[in-house]
Amino acid sequence: MNRITATYDIESPVGVARAAQVLAGEQSTGTFTRLAAETDALRERSAARIENIQITGTSATPSLPCRKTGDSYERGTVTISWSLENFGTSLPTLLSTLAGNLFELAELSAVRLIDMHLPGAFALDHPGPQFGAQGTRDFLGGHKGPVIGTIIKPSVGLNPSETAALVQTLVDAGIDFIKDDELQANGPHCPFDKRVAKVSRVLKAHADKTGKQVMYAFNITDEIDQMWRNLDLLEKHGGTCAMVCMNSVGLTGLRAVRERSSMTIHGHRAGWGIYSRSPDVGISFPVMQKLWRLAGADHLHVNGLANKFTEEDSVIAQSAKSVQTPVCDTGPAHIAMPVYSSGQTIWQIDPARCLLGNDDFIFCAGGGIMSHPAGAGAGVIALRQAAEAARRGIDIQEFASQHSELKAALKTFSRPDIRVGHS
Amino acid sequence: MNRITATYDIESPVGVARAAQVLAGEQSTGTFTRLAAETDALRERSAARIENIQITGTSATPSLPCRKTGDSYERGTVTISWSLENFGTSLPTLLSTLAGNLFELAELSAVRLIDMHLPGAFALDHPGPQFGAQGTRDFLGGHKGPVIGTIIKPSVGLNPSETAALVQTLVDAGIDFIKDDELQANGPHCPFDKRVAKVSRVLKAHADKTGKQVMYAFNITDEIDQMWRNLDLLEKHGGTCAMVCMNSVGLTGLRAVRERSSMTIHGHRAGWGIYSRSPDVGISFPVMQKLWRLAGADHLHVNGLANKFTEEDSVIAQSAKSVQTPVCDTGPAHIAMPVYSSGQTIWQIDPARCLLGNDDFIFCAGGGIMSHPAGAGAGVIALRQAAEAARRGIDIQEFASQHSELKAALKTFSRPDIRVGHS
């Protein structure tokens, strides 16, 4: 199959079928007056095709302000396909085509890109994750189970020495993975090079002393040339992970990092709400994560179950699973590692594992570690115990009866209401 | 003033004042439990400050789905400031901070970034447009008046020879500027290198014969390395303009093009609807265009008055003017050239010029040129006549009485209803 397909949830004052034609036309051969050069042969070769239409409802008012008006606004899903001939396997032009001017069409009073299928040529032409879960485990010295991580907090404000001191506390607690906050990149108060030097010294001393390799995701987010210099610096200090704020650098920035990286790429999705927050405009995570994986992200943030933000658990579940689903219909699967974070405690490990069916995920907790009554070290142990219970299919409360750290954590952290729904 | 300020239009179930605190906390020192390391000194140095709050209304229901609920949802604008110490003048980290996780906060049932002020350090640390309006005129051989342009249509489907044949027709018609469609970059059916070779030959022959330099914006949108190779190729063929789909390549991709470009950068905003379409989430054009100008765009698409999309004329007017306003409070102004397009005819030239007060804009028409009853050549002449009338402050109908091409155009194209509003 040499066609790219995209599914949109749309609403229209001119009806879903007519709106689908406008969308397909605008995003391929069309213009507002059909020109002489638009021959039948050209249309046959290059026009986008409507593959499927499903009407899902009607409302009396438009969901978004709309230049065109109607007596009613019909809603439905439409699937449209394009030939590979139109733009090949270019990811930026894929975006310009499937997620370009169409969001502004006056014939649409709602438009979300909710699904996308790519021919195997994309999986072959793009590098994909260089390391994935197995490579991450190798960097950690053969780590088993989910990777237990945390984030440097306060988000911004610590200088390099203060950051290194906090890292010392966290590695002493037995953590596997630490990440910079997305707000902390290379500010005057905490320059990247000084932070890398100080933190790397702590990580190395810890490895020399205990044999344990801790992965630190340094936030290299910056202009392309600077990100490449940051990668060089990290390599010199034995770095194993580079974090990139994907929306802040853009798709080609992520791909440029992948081209020069000898370490895992930790994909942070700051700004994601622009795409996800409205039910009436945007792009779904299952679509966007395919682009990020093709461009080379090894780890992808998916939010956490019962998080402090707005996404519902069913969305988190879908997002996490999507990252472990083959990226194209054929070709290399390019599986990445989902990263859970935001208000996570021992309670979320079992459901987070359950929906994936494996331990190939990173589980980041902040207060969920630091607020353990017996300290951060017990906080990390409790999370590992919760992960072991989940892996062995033992009820967490039953398992806690033999494991004091988990028992204390269960008493400390209140049980969230998690509703993953039908999976 | 060494602080960055951002203004948001927000709605909240916990009240605007409380929501502003959450937003400021989340985007600077905060976390969901205040940690020991978050000292008063650190907060004083790094915490974002609330500078202003204005309540604008209240509604009984949330504008967007929201995890937190309230008896009512208060709406207002809040202005928040950050110290340059937090992240310096990095554009990607500016985005991660001002337009990062905040869009997902459960305390916000609507959140749009509507204004941003940057200290002069940004204007000094970033290249800005290399050529702007004057440089564009120089490439055109000293062109006066607005630059009259058009877009290759059908959007996609013509091969390199067919594209070159259409370019011949357009240069024969006397056009100043031609651009690729955003859907046409480097597809198998119309490879970039072959298109550049064929089109450049037409442009050169035309210049040799008539002395007129026509600018062609070749769509170089691709991965970084490939965009750089595309620039090299264009330079070899005497190219004067490279078009970039800014949302498809991302901010760092645009900046990477600027670093290597010897020609004007034509900034296309395909995908803009994701940021603009909802009144309840997103980023305004006056904010985003500052980032694009700092990164180096010479030309910026602003849609057109009475366009075929959804933006209202008052938004277009604000967008066009913003591009010609100094980018920071001090330092180099980094003015870019607004590009009007979408359903444009002789009717839109006067109001488009009027709101700027100058001719430093590109005016793209498709049907507005090709559908002139006396042909494309007369179509271009009619647009120049309309521009002259606008510049001289003469009513278009009166001016048409002495100018037959304009007269015919006025009869052919129906007069749109334009409502720029208070300027």
C-alpha cells in the first residue's frame, strides 16, 4: 500500500461529505478556481482521495467560530489518502499536508487529526529510536524492571552546585534515572556546561563506588548548532541521555539531534496542550508520536495516570500503548519507551504496567519518592516493590504485608481514582 | 527592563487570581509539593511574577474540558513576568516556558498566549531578517510599490517542465514574485533539484530579455541537512528566495536556514490554525511572529483581508501590522514584510496598504490575476493600478475611469465586504 491515510474528526456547516471534498482538494491539487492546468490525469495521480466517511452527530451551533454558517453543523470522521508520489517520505511535508492549512478552512467548524497510517517506506527512510528500551537498559548496566526516575525540582533556580548536591541525594536513594526540568536548559544562573560537569562528577563517583549506572537526561534544548555542541560536551562527560523539548525545537530539530547523538534521546512534549486541549482542533498523540519516533526519540512523555493535568486516563492509556505499537504497517517497528510522570506514586505502577503488559517504561515520581516517611531511599524501594508486585500479579496490599517500605508508602499516599476504561 | 512578560487570556474554575499563581508557579520554581530546596532566595530570584490581572467575565460552564470543576468559571487576562536569568535569550526555552505545560493545567478551562514583550537582549542575540523589504526590492532590481505575487497552482501535481511552463506564462504576465505551494517541496513527481533547474532557466532568460528580475520562493522545507543542500543548490542557480513551512520544520529549523542563507526567507505558516482556530487555547500571531522574525524570516504570511479561510479582517490587520512593529522594546527593530494571500483581488489592495501606511508588503493573488478577462498580463497591470490609486489616495473607481485593465477587473471581481475595524 503506497498511500498515506489520515483520519479527521470534523464538523461542518456544509455537511461532512462536502467538507471532506474541500479538505481533500485544499490539501492536494485544489484551488478556489479550478485552473486549466488541473487536468484529469493530474487529478488522478495527485488528488487526495476520500476513503471513508462516518457521520457521528449534528448540532445547532458551531463548535468553533466559523466564517461559513449553516442551519446545522454535521459532525463525523473522514479518512483521506494521499499518494507517496505527492511528497515522498518527508516528515515536514507530511505535516504541511496532513496538518497544514486545513485547520483554517471556513467549511470546518471543528477539525482534529485523530489517526494516521504510513506505508513502510517511512519506517525504512527514517532512523527511528537508536536505543529504545533495550539500549536504555544497557546504559543502566543491565537494569531489570521499569526504570524508576525523578525530576530535578525546583524546576528552575538551582545553580550547578545545588543541582549536583540534589543529584547526590537522589543517587544515594537508589534512583535509576533523573531528568532536568524542561524549564532548565542553559540559563545564565545554571549554565549547561557547568551543570553537566558538576552532575557528571556525582554520577561517575556513584558508579565507581556502587557499580550502579544512573541515567541523567540533560536538557540540551537550544538552536541546532548549540544542541550539537551540547551533545559533544555530554559525550566527553560520559553522558547517556539527551533531553529535547520537541515542540520547542520542532520536528527537524529533533531529527538533527538524532543524526549526531551517541546517546538516548528523551522526548519531552512541553506545549502539548496546544495540540490536545481542545476537543475541536488539534492533533492526537497517537499521530504525533509516530513523527517523533520516526525522527528518533527513544523515550516519549505520555503524562501519567491520575495526573495533575487535564488528560483523562483513557487518553494516557492510549498514548502509552501507541508508543509501543509498530510505527508503520510494515518495516522496522521503531518502538520507543513511554515515560509516565505528573503526580505519580506507588499506586499508579500496577495500572501503568498492566496496560502495556511489560516493564519497558520509565516511571517518574517527585513527591511520590521524596515524601516517603522513611526518606527518599525508602521511596525508591517502595516503587520497586510495587513494580515487582505488578509483574508477579500480586495485589499491592497483600505484597505490602511482607515489604515495609511499600506498606508505609500505601499509608502515606492517598489512592487515586484511576479509570483507564476498556483497553 | 530585564524581564520577559507574557499576557494570557485565561478562564478558571478556581478564579483568575488563583489560576495566575498556579501558572506562574508551574512555569518557574513550582512543583506540586514545595520542596526544601525551594528557598526564599531562590524564589525571589527565579519565580515568575504576576504583574497584572484583569477580570473580564464569568460563565456557568467551562470553555474546554477541565479536570477541576467549579461553581462558575472566571475569565480574565493575566500578565506574568520572568527574569532573563531563568533562561537567557534562548528561543526554544522561551517557548518551553511561556507556551509549555501551562496549556494542560487543570486549573485552566481556557488559556491563550495573547501578547509577549521581550527585552532588547533578544533583538541583539538573534539575527532577525537578513533582507526585509529593502533587500527584497534590491533582489527585484529596485522595484517600487507593493510586490505583486502569485502561487503555482495546482498546489501539487505539475512536474518540473509543467511548472516551468506555468512560470513562463506568469513572468510573461509581468509578475514580480512567484511561490511554490506549501504542499510542493521535494516529491518524487516534482523533485526539488529538477524544478529549480527548469524554473531558474525561465527566470534567467526572462531577466536577460527584459531586464526584469522575478523572485521565486522555492519551497526548501525538509530536514536540516537537506534544507542546507537545497540552499546551496539555489545559490548555484542564482536563487533569491527560499520558502520554509515554519510550523513543519519548527523554530530551530527556521533559524538553521537563516544561519546558512544568502537569500530572503519566505515564511509560510501552514498549520497555523492549530494555534489560532480556538478562542480558548493557542497562541496569537503577534506573539508567534516575533519568534519567527528573531529566527530570521524576511517575509511572513498573514492571510488576506476577506480571505477564504476563517480569520476575521480585524485579526489580519493586527497580524500585518505586528510584522512591521519593532520586535523588542529596544535594539534592532527586525522588521519583516507581510505577505497577503487567499482570495485576493484588486479590491483588497487599498485596505491592505491603508492599514500599514506603506508599500512594504507582498500581495499574492491567484484567480485575482488569472481570471482577468483580458488575461494574466492585464490581471497584473490591474493590481499595479489599484496599488497606485491606493498610494495616491485616489478612489479606485475614479482611477479606473482612466485605466482600462483596472476597470475590467472591477467589473469581473465582486467587491468583498471588508471590516478591518478600529485601527
